[in-house]
Amino acid sequence: MMQLSVIAPCYNEENNVKQLTERLLAVFNKHEIAGEVILVDDASTDSTREIANKLVALHQNVHCVRHDKNRGIAAGWVTGVEAAKGQFICLIDSDLQNPPEEVWRLYREILWSKVDMVQGTRSHIGRMRDSRYLLSRGLNFILNFMFGMKAIDNKSGFVIAYREALQDILRSQGHYHYYNTFIRVAAAAKGYTVKEVETLFQERKVGKSYIKRFPIMLVVRVIEDCIKAVFEFRMRFQRDDVLEQFLTSHTPTRQPQGYLGWRKLWYKLYFWTMPIHAWMITRRTKFYHKLLSSSQYLSQEDMRELQELKLRRLIRHAYHHVPYYSEMMNNLRLQPKDISSLDDLRKLSMLSKKELRENLYFDLFSNTHDKKQMVRICTSGSTGEPLVTYAERRQLEMRWASTLRASEWTGWRFGDPQVRLWHQTIGMSFSQVLREKIDAWFMNRLFIPAYEIREDNIDDFLKKIKRHKPVLMDGYAESFNFLAYYSQYAKKFDIQPKAIMSSAQVMPDHVREKIQKTFSTQVFDKYGSREFSGIAYECEAHDGHHVMAESYIVELLVENRPAEPGEIGEIVITDLNNFSVPLIRYRIGDLAMAMDSKPCPCGRGLPKLGKIEGRAQAIILGANGVWLPGTFFSHYFKEYEFALRQYQIVQSTKDALTVKIIKNESFSEEVQQEILSGLKKFMGESMKITLEFVESIPMGRTGKRASVISFMETDFQNISREV
């Protein structure tokens, strides 16, 4: 594998290019580096090109690329990076003022220091104190002042960086005369870590510098560049350059339709006023929504390439800046270069909830995290044990943009009325409650408190819903189950939204059918969690759940191998956007059915999950060794809807479980025996099953009700038998 590529832009360097190349090759040989030299001939008018050709012919690891016209140093860097194959890339001038032998010092430092980029600062030793020196020091002071930095030598282009980091740093939004001046500024603005190393800087022996002693025009152009850089790196929002740049070179199969007329104006006003009605997330979310609206139509191959590009960046960051992952990878004798594809992910250990709890403070915190850009996320846990993690601002903005995109899949359009059956304000501060209400007004959203719906007040809630005339209703599956049970009430009010989005629990097929019939609508399932928000959604084709692949890599595993199509596997998630507290191969505790990679009729290239099967922690183990996912019981008990209203399965010990039942009038001793004998048929005759008849099975305070609860310590990856 190529370790190091050294890129040297050359313009009329016939007296230096041969010596530069030979000295670099000597560095590779001395330090046993698998390296290459890439000479970029910037339309030289002397014999630079001919000399470079001879060097290429003599040495297998010397390459030359050419510009048809003189384009400058920064353009030479970009051209060289495109041709380079090394894991690390070093930029060096071809005038020999930076001694080639110093490349080793930069290379050694980036291996040791675990930063994204190392910059060689020009030492005062032996350096001429002429007008060019004074101009350089003055420019360094100006750049530090304008961009809030404390760099010793901002302008130095003698740097080494990880290949993909340097590619990102060299991308710019504006057109600069001398973008090479801002390489350090760009690195800092884009969140990369940089270390400075003092290096020798010698007087040019032969050839001429393009900088004159009194370069008035150059100064004017640099001032113009500084103004552009302020707008790009200080005043503009920092954007998702990876996704944005990926879309410039990978064309989606189709383009989404934007908003027109009043919707367009309302859409813009919503984001423009976002600081008033949102916390943490900013107007930048509009930009992410625009990107995601396009990226959903990337081909499957391009989507995988995007995920792998983001994965490599995440792994490199985690290895160098997150102690937990650094230790784990070192124990496994892995380096970032070993994780370059989705398949390589399986080389890493999985992260359990127990490990998350034990390592959150501070081994899972990146040493580059900013607490002002983070928000605490707390889940109740499947068995009531709280779980805390943190999300960062950019991650939250991508979450929101993904949610908006998925809502549009249902046929809802921005500005359409919607109803949400949810816990609107639980756990929020006064200011957050106020912002939530303002946000609901902008979104034309009516909240119905899911945890307050009862038989004695359902009419009042249905009247409110009818008056609002929602195009979309979304909320907990359990709340819609409740409405389906009282379908005669819903029919009376003639509520017919275009779509219903169900989340939080698995909605059984027979309940889905009943809801669709009751409301004359389509049900769209959402799969998500507090740790990640929306992870996968159904589209209009209703053929599986599309993973929000720009943000998450989702693995389905059985005995630590990928699940085959049609097989139930454990969901393991890698968040590609959270660099403050990275969750890599996180065992969220859910099960889903694997699907083949056949393209979806909707035309989106997002990968898919099959039917969500519920919680891995809600697996019920039979006395005969068979395991039953929570969805098994929804299928089993649908045959007894005439006799029971609700049920809940609870297993605390092996070979025994309790079935809580709310009876209907049609429940009988015969039905009871049939239920017991049927369950024992699946779980073994020795299974002790206790029926407990109750008046109610209460929801949790946020409106959720678990139909299957297991308090047993069961690791899905070690279960090999299934019903």
C-alpha cells in the first residue's frame, strides 16, 4: 500500500526538479517509506517538462502531470492530489527552499501526533530578512487577526495531511488568486486539527521567485482574497462539504421538485426565523434538506461510495481523537487505513449500551468536542434503566432535514396541516416549550397528548383533529392502536388524512389494515430511537424501510455475520455525523428482517430494512430453546381479538412467563385453554405460563406501552435457534 505521496508543483524549475526528486527518493529509501513523487508541470516554458519525463522513465514511483496553461500553486496541489495514491500527502515547493529531507520530520510527526494535518513553519535560522520576509510576517499577523487564529506561519504550504482531509481542505467556494495562502485557515474552519513543526527554510539557490521585492499587484490580490475568505470561512455557515462535494461529481438519477408559490415563501420564512422557534439547530438545516432531497436519488453504488467516504473520515477522527476507539483499535491491531469499506466495519468490536454507560465520561468524548454545540439525549431504556448520550448541532440539523424529507414521501408538503400524537412538552424547559409551540404554529401542527387519550375523552380529541383537517397524522403506534380499537368513533367524525406515520413501536399488520380502512388512508412506518431520531422510513412503495444512509450505516447481524435476505438480524448502527460522541457499531437492541438489494420502485438508492421485529431485549425464550421475537405475539393474539382487548407478555425467569390480559365479554374458559395450549406448542410443554387478568395495562408517561417485556439477559448474537 502506498504510504506517502509528495506533490511538487513546478513552474520553470529546470535547475531544481532533478535534485528535488532524487533527494525525495533518498528520503523514501532511508526511512523505508512506500512513497511516490508527483511532479505537476504548471505549463513551464523551459525544459522542466523534458527533465520530468526522464525522471519518470528512470523511476517507477515518479509521476508527472501537466497543465496546458499556468494555473498557480493551489491548482497544482489539486491536480496532484487527484493523481496521488498515498494514504498521506505532503505538499512541497519545487524551489528547494524547504529541504526535501524535512519531509521525514513531517511524516513522523503526523504518525505520532494523531492530528489531521502537520504544517512546517519556516524557521528563522538562515532565513533572509528581506522585504518578502516582512510581507510574509505581516500577512501572517493579518490572517491570525481576521480568522481568530494563533498560527506561527499561516501561509506555509509545506504540509502533510491525510489524503481525504487534504482533499476537503483544498475545496473552496470562491475563486481565489492565491488559495494556497489560506490552507491553514481552511483547515481550521473545516474542523481539522493541525500541529506546527519548525522546519528549515533556505534561500533559493537557482531560479526566480514569482514574488517580487515590492509586489504591489500581489498585495492587492491577496487583500481581495482575504475579503472572499472572510465570507467563506467566518461569515458563511460551515456546511457538509463531504455530501455537497460528492453531489458535484455524482449525478442523482432524478432531481426533486422544489416548492412554489406561497409554500416556497413560507418554507423560506420558516428557516429564516429558525432562531426564534428552534434550539441548537440553525438555518443551515435548509441547506441540508436541499442536499438530502437530491442525494436520495443517487444510485445504490454511489450511495455506498458516499457512506464509505464518510466512514473513513469518521474512523480516522475516532482513532485519533476518541480514547475509547483508539484503545479498542490498538487492541485489535487495527489502524484507520484498515477500515476503508462497509465490509471492513466488521473488523471492529460492537458498542453495547453497557459499554456506552461505562465509557461516556470521557473516553467516548472526542478531545475536539465543544460542549456549547452539544445536547444531552436521555432514553428511558427498555427495562426502565436510563441511558444518556450526546448529540452535536450538525448531527441534529441532519436529523431534522431527514425527518422533513421522509415526511414528504407520504404526500405531505410543507405548510400542509398535520396532527401529532406525541408527548409534546415532557422534559422541556419553559423556553423550549415556548419555542416548540411557535414551531408548531409555523408547521401548522396540532399536538394531541398521546398519554392522555382515554375512552372518556376520545370524542373531544377526535373533534379537534377533524377541525384541523390534517394531511398527515404521525405518532406512536400504540396511540393509533387505541384509535383503531375505537374505530367506530373515528368513523363518526369522518377523519381522512392523506397519510399516517407510525413510530415508536411495531404496528402489527392487522392493526395497520384496520387503521387504513378506518381512516381511508395509507400508513407509513418510521423506525427510530432517541439516540438517532429517524433511522429508516417507508416510502410510497411500502416495500421495506429506507435507511437514512447519508447519516447512518445499518448492519443486520446474526451470529456476527450479515443476515441473509428474509432472515431476522440484530440492528447495529454507525452514526456518520456525530464527531463529538461517535457511536460506531452501536447495538441499539432492535431486530429487523434483511432484504435483498433489489432497487426500490420509488427510484431512491437508499438501502432498505425489512419488517422491524421489535426489541432484541424483548425476545422470549421458550423452555424448548426456541426464541420468539415480540412480533410473534402480535400475530398470535390477532386471532383472539374477539376475546381480549389488550395483552402484555412479561418474562423474568427462564422457562416461565406471565401473560397479562384485558378481557372482552367473549372471553371464556375455552379460549383461555386454547391460548395456553397454543403457546406451549411453540415454547414447549414444560413452559410455565401464568395468565393474569387486569383492568388496564398503563402506558408510560410518554405514551408508549410495551407489549412484550423481558428482564432476562439475552444476547441475540449468541442465539442460533428460532421458531
